[in-house]
Amino acid sequence: AAKDPEAIDCLAGAYFDGKYGMEKNLMWAFELWSEAADLGSATARFKLGIAYFLGDKGVTQDKAKGVRCLESAAMEGNAESRHCLGYSEAENGNCDRA
């Protein structure tokens, strides 16, 4: 499959970590994660959410956008996103939402 979202997510991870002979390139990894998320990868959407929320992986922090990505990934069944959203709510004193 030419546009396999999970394969693109894996390739992004290789660029992010500089693995498998790939030169480490955070911006390219982020672009690939964006493409994978657009193609339906909940895992990639989770990684984008964390990146935006923390201002990590070479992107400017945008907590609101991060939460939106995490919520979308959680709705698609990504358990890590659900965990992060619950932790964030607990940190903000919203234990009933955690």
C-alpha cells in the first residue's frame, strides 16, 4: 500500500530516533507523523498530541491543539491518549473527568 499510515508512522519514528540508517531529522519525522495522522493513524495522532502539548519534537507548544489531537486519538481507540488526557485532567484538579 503506497499510503499506509502505520508504515509512515514507523518511518517517522526511524527519522525521529535516527534508526535503521536514517539520519535524525525531527522536522521530517513530524511531517511524516502529520501525514500518517491525516491518513488515519491514531498512534501518529497521539504522537502529534504529545508533541504539541509538551512543545516537543521541534514544534512550538500549543496545549489546546495537543489536547485536540489526544482526544481524537483516544476516540479512535488509542489507550495512551486516554491515559494522557486523564493525567492532564487530574493535574488540573478535574478528578471527576480523569
